[in-house]
Amino acid sequence: MEKNDFEAWLDNISITFLSLTDLQKNETLDHLISLSGAVQLRHLSNNLEILLKRDFLKLLPLELSFYLLKWLDPQTLLTCCLVSKQWNKVISACTEVWQTACKNLGWQIDDSVQDPLHWKKVYLKAILRMKQLKDHEAFETSSLIGHSARVYALYYKDGLLCTGSDDLSAKLWDVSTGQCIYGIQTHTCAAVKFDEQKLVTGSFDNTVACWEWSSGAKTQHFRGHTGAVFSVDYNDELDILVSGSADFTVKVWALSTGTCLNTLTGHTEWVTKVVLQKCKVKSLMHSPGDYILLSADKYEIKIWPIGREINCKCLKTLSVSEDRSISLQPRLHFDGKYIVCSSALGLYQWDFASYDILRVIKPPDFSNVSLLGFGEIFALLFDNRYLYIMDLRTEKLISRWPLPEYRKSKRGSSFLAGEMSWLNGLNGQNDMGLVFATSMPDHSIHLVLWKEHG
């Protein structure tokens, strides 16, 4: 057929085809397909794929593709990455999608890092760690052996754990290796705190002492309490040491001379915890940068504006029960913004700027659960059987780890949280090192550590 004749015939057929009903069009196509040979069928197949299988990620502008991808969950996105190299390239390049996915898992996000492939890798690492937590496989255990009597005092800092014992010694351990770095002769230790040069101990003999690690020498002895000293804290910048005692008082000492500067009264029970911390919020009573002292007994938390004003008066007294029917636990948390303490009624969080109770968290069977650490995203809790991780955004327990029969003590600090930064959000780097330590009946120290990523 000549070209002109073919074009006229095709126009006539097209006009007729367009006038048919859908059913007639389908029958016409079926008839034409039945008359087609291999060449025509191949041509039809190639063109139908282009017409019917439109790759929207390839055809759409990148910004619009990113907008659509934000509506998909991360697991679906990972599946979509397997469709083609082009899909994988586009999906992997959507930084905001992977950053959001990491945030939803409780991961810290550094917005200055804009490499999308980095965030996809972080998400994959986060998925693995969260699965390990859910499956109770994120931790491992070890023991420190070396004391010959009850270990009562524990303090952790920068990979080092200090232990104080009734065997009249204190030891400094490298948690990663389990090796004892220093061992010095002391008095019976109820509380310990250390830095690179010195160790401060509160004792059942009613005194506080400062020791030099390198020589084991006692450099200061703080005498004045008439009851056991359960908690100590100090600040070199202020040259101040504070101690809480079973004599119901808090004493403020000159760290360098051992002189008692003030005795803070008002507690009617053993003072089991003192915390010296910089304030991070502004209120009518304090400004950011002010030093604040918190002291806690069985029923109350008292707030003192310590700073350089030694003769201070109590700013505020916090409690959870006016009739003292509910007691507080001695593991008090204060980060300069929030005060958190546990009781049989639940976990109480106060706003430090206003002293208002922000919330009360009540996990199942909370009467037996104690606070270890509290952050922006996670809280670390424990009871007689398990170590728990709570997602504070949902107030749900997301993981637990079995604990052995440890030496129980309602007073003092025979339990300890290790690294705390991950409670403000995991980042793939801070999920390592010590999670929890507790003293055991055989005088060893039981450690719970992060397991390396699989």
C-alpha cells in the first residue's frame, strides 16, 4: 500500500475506532492482536511498558519525590530501595526522611551533618540496636573481684568505677578491662566521689575524708557530723564540699582546708543524697549558672542556693505527700533543669524554674521499681529482678535485662547507673561502656555493659 493511501486508511480507521464503545474497542484490539506476528507483539510489549509502567521517581522533580517519600514508613522505603538503582539513589538522597526515622527511634540528630547516606547508615545501625534492646540482647555482664567485705559505695565517671568497702579500702577500676588501677586504705565507705587526683569518701564513722590516689595519703579529714555520712559532693571551683548525714543535717565544708562553713538544718530524717549542680534555667529565685544544692531525706527534697553565699536559707521544700505516707527513694536526679525522684506512687518530675510537678509516670507495678537515670528520651529503672529502659515519650518500657540476686539496700548507693548520655538519645557512639553496676553478696561488683554492635 502506498504511503498516502496508508495514511488515509489509518485516518479512516482511527475515526471509526474512536466512535466505538469500550467493549467494541476491546474486541477490535483482541482481533488485531490475534492477527499479529512476533515482530508486532514485541513492538506492542515494549510500548505498553513505557505507557503503563511510569517511573514517577524518575520523572518527578526531586523535591516532589522527597515530599512523597516522607509519607512512607522507613521499612517500606528500604524495600523500595531494592526496586532499581535509580530508586535507591533517590531514596538514599532524602536526608530528612532518614533523620526523621532516626528521631522516631530515639536517636540524637546533628543537623549540621547533611550527608544523606550517613543518615541512612545511622538508621540501619539504630534498627539493629533497637531490635537488640527489644530482644534483650543489647547487654552483656561481667564482674569485678577484689574486695573482702561488703561493698556499699559506688561512683562512676569516664570509664572508671570507684568502689568503697567495709574492708577499709577503696578501689578504682577500669570498667573496659576489669583491672584495678588504684587501691588505697580508707575508713568504711558509705559514699565516694573522685577525680583524676583525689578521692572523697563519706563514712559510717561520721566523718568525710579526702585522699590522694597516687600515694594513698589522707589530705583532709572533715569532722563534725554525729551520724553516718551517706552522700558527698564537691566543686573545686567553689572550693566547697557538701555532705548529707544520718544526723539529719547537711554540712558545707571548705574543700581545701577541711573547715566547716555551715550546717544546714531542717531535715527530720537521714539525709541520704546531696547534689551540687549548676542551674540551667531562670526563675525568680535563681539564674542560669548559679550553683544549687539539693538535699533529700526519706520524705522531702530541699533546695539551697549554695553558690558563694555560705549562710544560705532553704529556697523550697518538695514532697509528694503532705501526711508523709509516701516515702521518696534516695536516688535523686537533678540536671539543672529538672528534678526527678521515685516513690511508691510513681516517678515524679519537677520543673526547676517553677518547682511545679510536670508529670508523674506510673509504669506497671511501680511500687517496686527504682530510678537509676533520667534523660530527655529514655529513663533507666530497676527492680529486684530486672533492669528496665523506658521511652519517656510514650512512658512505655521498651527493654529489660535480668539481674542476679544482688545485695539489697534501701539506703545508700549500692546501685549505680554508668554512662548517662544515651538517655538523651542514642547516636551510635554513646551506646557503649557501663550501663549498671551493683554490689553482690559475695563482695564482688556485678556490671551490665553495652554489647558491641552485631
